[in-house]
Amino acid sequence: MTSTIEAVATLIGDAKRIVVFTGAGISAESGIPTFRDPLTGIWARHDPEKLETASAFRADAALVWGWYLWRRAQVARAEPNAAHLAIVQLAKTREVTVVTQNIDDLHERAGSTDVIHLHGSLAQPKCFACHRIPAEQPFENPIASEGLRIEPPRCPRCKGKLRPGVVWFGEDLPAAAWKRAILATKGCDVLLSIGTSGVVFPAAEIPIIAQQSGAYVVHINPAPVAHQSSRVFCLIGRAAEQVPALVSLIGSTHLLPH
Ligand code: NAD
């Protein structure tokens, strides 16, 4: 009998266009905690969902800036894992667009070239007041796992406070990134949804749109995040184990023009 992973490998083997939709779970094995992982140390008493809002920044900009510097330091220490690397392998033979909710840069550091960030990036702060992105990076200080509250640097143009260039709860997604993501999703044959709980909208619409557009949807997650059907598959397990196993099963048929 064909196993689920073999069935999925066959689907991908026949697919020309693939969208890989990722969430915090793909970076978990690189040491970056997801929202569902318990926080440790000084941050254990904070709820990330309460720190990641414009009103939290207005109320205590130093607390929010300190939180993001801590997250930035975590990402700087992390390395792409086997799942990030397997996606790069897949893109050698098929058209692969990565649509990520993550604000880390592990897909790019693994070697993925077509990456759409729906929720912005930790690496690019912008001004809270005038929304400009400063030409110079204000991160000369290699921060501070210790630092709980750190005053944000000021915008060189208007002297407003700099905030992280990420999408906070209640904010719109970057319009161009969302448009490109929808376009890729509507045109794909298979959508792999890896390490996402599917509760943060509108990003969580991506697998739904893929399914409505006639694509197969494959969820890779240790938790059963969807019901299987004739067009929806679940590979239960960790991304760094499941994604390389899947990619190694896919035939080496080269579907990209040489
Ligand atoms: P989430 O925290 O809501 O859910 C994480 C999901 O990953 C869960 O379904 C969990 O079962 C799964 N998971 C845990 N370990 C896994 C593993 N080893 N392999 C595969 N899956 C695993 O994260 P989300 O769905 O991405 O949505 C919440 C928001 O969290 C997003 O907006 C994202 O920007 C933000 N976030 C990003 C990062 C990052 O950039 N690395 C980290 C934390 C949170």
C-alpha cells in the first residue's frame, strides 16, 4: 500500500509549480521558538501577542524594542535547518515560490531565491512616525539577551522612534507581497504548508485559496492541523525530518527549462 508520503511525493513529482507556505514551526528546529512554545527567562511573563502591536509600542517602546532585539539575536545565532535546505533542493527541478509568515531570514540564508515575506522582516526597521526605512542599519549594538527594556534609536529624518519592520497584530499585510503571494498560490499545482498553526489571518487563507484554485494541499506539522481528503494531505512530524524525506522521494525528473 502506498504511504501518505509516497502519495505526496508522486503529486509533487508531477507538479510544475509549487508554493511552499511556511510558519514559525519550520524554524523551530533552528532554535527559534514558535508562538506556542513556552518562553524562557525574562520573557516568560510576557505574551508575544501583547508585545506585537502598535498600542504596545506606544505604551512602552523600550519594552517592545528590547523584545525584538532579543528575537533578532536569536535569529542571528540560528542556522537554516534540513527543512529550509530541502526546499532549496526542490527548487532545482521545479518552480518553487516560498511564501513565509516568518520574520527571520533562514529561507534566504539556506539559498531560496523566490521568497515572499507576508509579515515583514526583523532585519529592516522603519520609523513609527514617518514610516521611512532608514538607509543605515541602527543595530551597531550586538544586543543583549539581558536587556529587557532598550530605547529604540531615532529616525535620522524626523527623529521619530524606529520600530521593527514587521507586521503587527491589527496591521495590514504589505500589499505587494500579499498580491504576489495570491498570484503564486492561485497558479500552483501543489501547496506545501509547513509549520503553521493556521490561526493568523489573512495569511492562513493561503492554503484555503490554493485548495479553492484546484491545487493539492499538503500540511507538514507534528500536530494534525487539517483533515485529510482527496486533495488535502497531512504529513505528521517535524519539518526537518519530513521535508527532506519527502524531497528525497521525489523523482529527479527535471521540470525546469535547462
Ligand atoms: P505558530 O506559533 O502559531 O504555530 C507554530 C506551528 O508550528 C504549530 O502548528 C506547531 O505544531 C508547528 N511546529 C512546531 N514545531 C514544529 C516542527 N519542528 N516542524 C514543523 N512544525 C512545527 O506560528 P505561525 O503559524 O507561523 O503563526 C504565528 C505568527 O508567528 C506568524 O505571524 C509569524 O510571523 C510569527 N512568528 C515567527 C517566527 C519566526 O520568524 N521564526 C517565530 C515565532 C512567531
